[in-house]
Amino acid sequence: MTLNSGQLAKVLKQDAAKELGRKIKAGTAVPDYEVKAKITKAIDAAFPDEGRATEAHIQQVAEKIDDILKVQKQEEETKVDTGKVVKDAWDEVKGRDAKMAQAVRMVITGTARGRSAPGTTGIKHIHVGGNAKLNLLFKDDLVLGIVNGHLDNKMPPTVRSEAESVAGRTRQTTVDIQVIGNEVKKA
């Protein structure tokens, strides 16, 4: 007997199932034993003391997670976001790099909150791929460029100089760009 759609939805709402989905979506290799353990935990959390974590149910949930992620990936790959990058930053952000594409997409769609960039006024930065030493500077929805080095009040003079230089690009000519899937290219 399989889980009906309501029961399946209840399992997928459990933290263990969500965590598994996030890992797989991020491209993290998840060993089979961990997949089985997370799904078992999600089923048991959804239906405590009912013993529903059978091999058939585990397989059904795994297939559903896979189907959901395939649909999300197709939507992400076909989604096109357009924006602007300053001319000197074009070579820094162009190309096929999932982490860079995500950071640029966040800036041009206005979803990057960012933090102020020390030594600059009105300029914010976000970490590319969570790397605190690779920062994308921006003003509003305009991509200004990359600074290699951790931005804080104790940063070395070379990093401070690089941040000031990139922040100074606000009046430069811009290039129209598109972010499609994991690629940043000219529009």
C-alpha cells in the first residue's frame, strides 16, 4: 500500500525531508544510507508509532523528492533574470558558475540584502557562495564587482583599497546582462 497524496505531503513537510531536499538541490552527494535514514525519520515524525517507514514508503518518498527537485531545476534553468553590471565588472562575473550566478541574480532581482562594505558609503556586499573572502559589491540593483578578501574594519590595506576602487565604479558605463540557470551572459 502506498502513501496517498495527503500523507506524502505530510512526510515532505518534516524537517528531515526538507533537509534532504536542500542537500540534494545544493548538489551535495548524499549516500544511500543517509537518504534512507532521513526519509525514515521524516515518515516516523509524520506518523509516530505507526510503523509506516516501510521500504515501499521510503522508495515512494525518495521518488517524490526527486520529482520535485527535477521540476524546480527545470524552472530555474529556464528562468531569465536581466539586469546591469558596470563595464569593469563584466569579466569578473561572466560565465558559467552556479555560485556567482546566484549572487548576481540576487543583486539584480533586489533580493540581496547584503551588508555595508567598510570604507564605502551606500555600497553593500554579499558573499559569493557563502565565501567571506569572495565578495560581490553592489549599489541597489547594480553589480559593481568582486573584492577578494574579507571585508571588515580590520581588513588589510590592499583589500580596503580594492573595495574602494570597486565601490568607485558606480558612475561607469553599464552592460546589460542575463542570468539563465548557472550562467551570467550579455543580454
